[in-house]
Amino acid sequence: MHWLMGTRQGAVFVMFFGVLVLLVLYLAPSLLAWTQGAIHLRGIVLCNLLLGWTVLGWVAVLVWALMDQSRDADRDTWPEVNNVIEGEHQE
């Protein structure tokens, strides 16, 4: 990797890419909660920003993001059959 670090532009590129990767890792619980549509998204993001710098806080927020229910949790169940009278078949 010396060819990349041999120039000033290469060093800036490596540092920029490294900071970008670390930022994505730091915000991973918030991104996970956002993509899953978590109910407590605001709390997860806030705790991630304030406590994520501690390893224990980051792990706790990651577990919270993974265990939190999604806003569409009611859509994950089977639909109820309401208007079907026994013996009749509706199409």
C-alpha cells in the first residue's frame, strides 16, 4: 500500500475512506433500526449518538435495534377472515 500512501492525495484518500468506514460502523445500529422501521427509532438514534462511543453503549443500542419491533409488525401476521360464513366460499 506504499504506492497509495506515497503521495499526499493518496494519504488523504486513505484517511477519508477510513473515516467513512468507521462512521458507517459507528452508526450501524441506527441504520439497522431505520431499515427495519423500528418503533423506537428516535431513541435508538439518540442513544447511538450519545452512548455509541462506549463499547457497552454501542452493543446495547445494537441489541435494542435488533430486538425492537417494526412499525409494520401487525402486517407480519396472517390476515383474519372476517366476512366468511361457514360453508360459503367467496371468490
